[in-house]
Amino acid sequence: MDKIAGYRDLTKTETDLINMVKAKANEIGAILEMLKSVPDIDPRWLAIARTDLQTGFMAVTRAIARPTTF
């Protein structure tokens, strides 16, 4: 199996945790998609929420994976 540059081998626990985080992120993403169709939702704030949540989930994933590069 090829390695991804800058990433170490992850334990099963780490892989499971990352998969849990990604599953939860997908759930939140689905909620955000539903919110787009709600009348009077401010699309600007919804976009900000989407970006900030994506950043947060990425940060959690990186905290678990602890990549070795920038």
C-alpha cells in the first residue's frame, strides 16, 4: 500500500476516530443543505457556518492524524 506523503501510519483507533468525525461532518453537511431551502435563512451566515464547521472538522481530523508536514 502506498503512503500519503506527510502522514504516518495510523492506528485502528485513530482511523476509527477519523471515520467517526467524518461521518458526523457529513451529518452536519446534510443539515446545512436542508437549511438552504428554509425561507428567511441568511445565506451569507449559512456560508460562514459551513466554512467554519469545515475548518473545525478538518482541525479535529488533523489533531488525530498529527501529519508530519505543513
